[in-house]
Amino acid sequence: MTTDKPLVNRVAKSGLVTINLEDYYPKSQIVEFDLKDYLYMELILKEKEFRQALKEHDWTQYQDKILCVFCSSDAIIPTWAFMLVASYAVTYAVDIAQTDKESYLTIAYQKSLMSINAAEYTDKRIVIKGCSNKPVPVSAYIELTKILQPFVKSIMFGEPCSTVPIYKKPKG
């Protein structure tokens, strides 16, 4: 049995606007610099040895990358140690932060989402895409919801063909 009716893309005709948070993922590669590797017995930072190790370190590997400087050991690291790493890396890295990669993503998403002009979405039906190939922190979904809710008609989570309702503007 055949039909002459044309196929209709109901999702395209629905007026839904899909926002993919992956579009706000940092453009540069994020790498980590763990100070633990420079500690004596994973506890103590010896200034002379640390300075020498930093002089010999290949800083060019951070060219055009985001460098997250942190210490995974439970050691007390003096502030100047982070500053010293930054002084070497600043010529190469596009950004340097005292954090791990996961926390950096939270900060980066928050900064990036602040650039959204939420008024552009006034009375729109929004789907915040749920599946992604890049890590998107839950905090980014919260931040986007917070930014859009005062303007939009509705917010849904997932894919246009299968969504979970999050918010619907009250009538009146």
C-alpha cells in the first residue's frame, strides 16, 4: 500500500529551538599540570629543585592549550609555586587556571553562557540537547535554564523527538 502524501518533518515544523551545550565547549584543548609530580615524597615542595625542574620542562607542549594547574596530593602548596608555573606557561597557553580539568569546564561554561542574549529566545520553545560527545557539566544545564527561563515559553531536555519537560510559562 503506497500513499502519495509527502513526508512531513513534524520536528522541523514544531517551532522548537534546539540548544546544544557542546557548542559552548572550550575551543582549545584542556591539559593538566599536576604539582604532585614535583614534590619530594609527594609532600614537600623544594624550591631549588622545583625551579630547576620548571626551567628544564618543555613548555612548548602547552602552545594554544588551556593549562589547569593543581596538586592531586594532599600537600600544602605555596601560592608562589602556582605563580611560577604560570610565569613559564603564559607565553604558550591560551589560558591558565588554578584548578583541575573538570572544575575548569564548569567555570568555562559559566563564562561562555553569560554571552547568551536570552531575549532572542522570548516566547520560544527550547530543547536543551541532552546527548553530547564532549563532557558537559550538569552546572551548565542549570546555568542555561536559569538564563533562559524568564524569557522562554518552555524548556525541555533531550532530543526534539523525545523530550522531558522542564519548564512551561504560566498562562496569563
